[in-house]
Amino acid sequence: VQLQASGGGLVQAGGSLRLSCAASAFRFDYYAIGWFHRAPGKQRERVSCISGSGDSTYYEDSVRGQFTISRDNTEKTVYLEMNGLKPEDTAVYYCNAVRTTARGRNEYWGQGTLVTVSS
């Protein structure tokens, strides 16, 4: 599985960005997808995740109501719509694919896309 994150850039506070995570997995719907971010000088943290079917989503308290995660399994892509961006949202954003079976857990990471929010 290969993941390609894109959509980052420079935006003013209050602006919006939509990140995309495109995957190469044959059965993309088998994988839950998560978005994580790593702010300067901090550890990587989970932001949001979505189940393989898209029926279930999760958001960290810090972004709930501000970010929206969605997926298009036909396009093998997961999106993170980020609205009302704040300078503290500045980070490298990574997507992560996880599949858990009886044989174990498979996890893959994309290369990250930089989001910079100016005040």
C-alpha cells in the first residue's frame, strides 16, 4: 500500500484547505484511514480517522466541528476538509492506513504535506 498526501500550503488564519490522501491499495475499503499532524517541536498526534466503509468517523476534541474527514472508495482517496484554520494548526499532516485481520495488523504511512497558517 502506498499513500500520497497532498493539498497542503500556506493559508491565512480563518482560511480553509482540503487535504487528500490517495492510496494504491487493491482493496482500499479494507483500510481505516487516519490523519495525523506533527507541529514544529512536537510529537505526531492523531487528528481524525475514518472506517473503511466511511460509516464511522472520529475527531480529536481540538478539531471537532472544524475539520471534516470523508472518503471516496471508488477513487481510493480520503479527504480532510479543514476550516477556520488557526496558526496552531500549522504542522506536517500525514495520512495512515491500517488493516487489522486475524493474522495481525498492517499499517502504512504517507510522506506528509505541510500546512502553514499565518496570523
